[in-house]
Amino acid sequence: MSAAPAEILSLRRFGDDQIVTLAKLVIESAFQPIVEAATGAVFGYESLMRGFQKLGFASPLELLDKAEEAGQLLALEHMVNSRAVAAFATLPEFSTRTLFLNFDSRLVGGENTIVERLVNHLKRANIAPSSLCFELSERFDSGKMPDFSALVRELRLAGFKLAIDDFGAGFNGLKLLCDQPVDYVKIDRHFISGIDADARKRHLVRHTVNTAHVLGTRVIAEGVETEAEFQTCRDLGCDLVQGYFIARPTTHLSELQPAYPHLAVNSGGHRSSATLDSILIRKQIEQLPAVRESDELESVFDLFRLNPRQAFFPVLNANGEPRGILHEYHLKEMIYHPFGRDLLKNRLYQRRISHFASPAPIADLDTPADEMLKIFAGMDGSDCVILTENMRYAGILSASSLLKIINEKQLKTAQEQNPLTGLPGNRAIRDYVQDAILDGDQPRYFCYCDFDNFKPFNDTYGFQKGDLAISLFAALLRRHFIGEEKFLGHVGGDDFFVGISGCTVDELQIVLHRLLDDFASDVRQLYLPEHQAEGRISGHGRDGTAKDFPLMRCSIAVLGLPEGFVFSDTQAVSARIAEIKSRAKTSASGLVLEALGV
């Protein structure tokens, strides 16, 4: 509850030099959970300042600005962050979580930094530096601070993690991402608000995610307030999310949970079946032993000695998250120097594993193979892609492994093509649908084509003529649907699939009616003249009863997804298509189109 006006006025009567003293009386740390987008499990917490209103300030930023004017910014930051660290240390399983702390870049270049003063607190609380992540704000132009890069390097070498806060809304977030080895990018709330209904925001966030992943950086979506925003951010590849939809900040730490069940429910349909890429990647993953940033350099020498054919090893922090790779050439100069190894062992030399680690691209195990190849190629000189599962190290993929995956994928795709039509089969169709339902940048249409009265035709004229009808329809599909935004598939027998994006309903209906008319006209020529004249043939139904059947035609059930509509449940697609197909078969035109999510 905010303080009464009279209380605020009495507090403001004190001098500026009393800011820290007063802050100690009223300022509290509130924790807001940051969760894994794929599972809903808590990854860490952002520490947020509460109680500033009692000092007469409208926001924490106003209080910080006042403290900076009074020359008390360092003392205030130290007090606030020390309390947050102390509270963090009381949480169960804190050693597996990350505490995100805001870092005011105006402290750069001071005689002694807040980082140095926090180290002692961490030691007393038995907290590893990798459990703390400093958020670098875009509020001030770090490019004008000559000591900024040196501070970032100091933080990294000490084992701390770094995040760019409010990415996209400040001075130079893209420059920071380019120049500094940060661990996380926190996308500003402006780009997350209403993202489910805004194609431009989705486009920007998708490309931010891809760029960050190429650089080995994870992405956090800030300010997620609705289920639709959460699902869209998750489907666009954001690794972590925070916001009111997950949980509000709280000063009552007992309210914090290890996971949030409503997120697990919402993610239940996400990639419910393994894709071909996922299967191939898991087959090729290499389980290399990893070194920890906190390990002694002597242990690294032993690792290279025991694995003479291995030129590098992944480097992890205390939480099991990748930090890069340690290549033997990083140490060669010291190893082969007459006194090099003795120098490295000398504690006065103060060189740790983090001094020798270099960045490496990082990707989740469920990243598509083609995208993983782009991530690998996007970082020049990379030895591997480090793979993670639930944000933790899972193994690596070398360049040769990636090439094997791509080649095997192409071979599998070719093997699964229908031998009669040469069109992709069921796995490719399923993968296409899974990808398309997650991409709401434009309208999408799933068209399921099925011949009517094919069985009596096949029974009367034989399988060879039946195969001719199937080949005829496949040729018509290729003639009517050309371009990158069209996908053609052969489910099997007389069932086909067409995936289309980017066109209007009217344009689609024109093409589909033309396809149906052309097929009805062309397939008619496969019948004997007397059957053509009568417009029917005699045969037996599936129940064995003799009856007359009209000449063959095709019926098409179309399920449309409007622009901006994104979801994850492929089973919902199948269920709705089954309903539409039965109506398409009994309709006069053979074509029924419905929209999902309208």
C-alpha cells in the first residue's frame, strides 16, 4: 500500500544526503519469475524495487536519478542489490536459478564498482557468480562510456551473466548485441504487447530471436500479459518469458512457485510429435565432456591429455549453461612455453578458464536442422553448435554431424516421396502443418483432396487405370499450384494435400474450382464411351451391395487460418478437417471451406 501524502512530505523534508538512510527503511525487493517458454519451469527471477513511493518518487528510475544527483547512486545500488541477493539465498533450489539485477551504467568508471562490493556477499551466501545476471539498460548511451567494454569483460571473466534490458527501446541495443558477449536479450514490452495480432511485431521479434541465437544469446520476452502473447512468443522461438500472465512481482517470496501449471497446459500441444529434424539431430548429438568456469586449469590439461583427438571442449557455468568453448590453441602458447604451465598454475597469475573461452553458437535440441545450419554458418570459425535442452547443456553438433543430418534429411525426404506421383508423403505434410500453424504472418489454407467413387472405378477398370487417375490428378496439382508458398503432398492412394499461404479466399476458390473442373473433365476420358454417355457405372459398395455409381470426381475440404492466428494443436486441425471432408463429399460442388479461429 502506498504511503499517505503527509508521510511522503515528511520524508521529503530530509536532505538529499539521507536518501540511502531513508531507503533502508522502506525499500523492498520484489521478485518476478522468469520461466522457460517450452515448459513453464522457473529459470530465475528479476529483482524489482518496491517502496519508492514512500519516498515521494513515482518510479524507481526517479529515485535512482535523484541518488545520482546526490552522489549516492553507488551506495543505493549496493544496498538494494545486497538485499536482493540475501533474499535470493533464502529460496529453495536457489543454486539452480538465476537472479537478474538491474545495473545502472552511470556507475561505470567509478573508483570501485558495485560488482566488487557484491562479490563478498556472494561468497558469504555461497552463491556462484553465474547465478547472477546484470541487466544492462539501454537508457543511457554506453557507447559514450570509455570504460564500458572493460567493465563487461570484467563481469564476464568473474563468471557473471549479462543481459541487454529493454532491447529495441533505447540507445544502442543492437550495437551492444554486436559488440558485447551478452547471455540474454530482453525484448522490450513495446514489441510484445499485442504481438499475436501484429504481423510487423512478429516479424521483428522472429528476426531478433534468429539473430540472437546465431550469436549464442538467449531471448527473454518481457511484459507478457495474455495467453495469446505467451503462445506467440513461445512459437517465435523466445527461450524465456516474464510478465503478468506468468506471475506478478511479489515481496512475499513464499508465493513463488518452481513451475506454473497454466503454462504447461498451454504448451501441451506444442510440437507434440517429433519431426524428422528432431530425430536426426538426436541421433547425431555428441556427448562431449564439458569443463566448468570454476574448474582449475590443471584439470583442463588432463582432459586434453585423456582425449588426444579432441581439439575443444564446451565451457559451462555453475548452472550448467553453455558459455562457449575452450580450444586447445587457446592454451598452446602457454603449454609449449618453457614456464607456461607453471605460470598458469600460479594463483598470482589469476587466469581462469573464462579467460580462454571463446563464444560458440547455441541452439535448442528442437531447432530445425536448416535453421541450425544457418546458426552454425553465421558465426565464422565455429567448431560446433552447442545444444541445450531446457536451457542446459545437452551435447554438441560438429560441422560433419550437421552435414550428415542435412544429407540424411534429404535422403529420407526422397525415400518418403510417393513412388507413383513423386510428391512428399505424410511426414513432410505433418511437418509443413506444424510449421504453418505457428506462422501467422499471412493467411494459410490446408486443402485435403479425396476422390469420390474411386473404388468402383478401380474395381471395374483395374489398378493400372486407377494409378493413371492418381497420376493425372498429381499432374493437375503441379499445373495449378506453382511457387514457394505452395506445398503439394500425397497422403496415399487417392488422398492428396495442398498447403497454400498468402492468397485471398476468393483467389483460392477460383483455383480450386478450376482444378475440380479440369479433373472431372480429364478423368472422364478414362471411362468407356458407354459409361461416359450414361454418366455412371455399376459396381459394389464397401458393404458388398450392387448399385450404380456416378463418374469419379474430387472433393476438397479446406481449413483456413486467418492472418495473425497462431496456435500449436495439430490434433485440432485433424479433427476439424475430418468434419469438413464429410460435408465436402455430399456437397454439390465438392468444395467446402471453413476458417479456424474466426
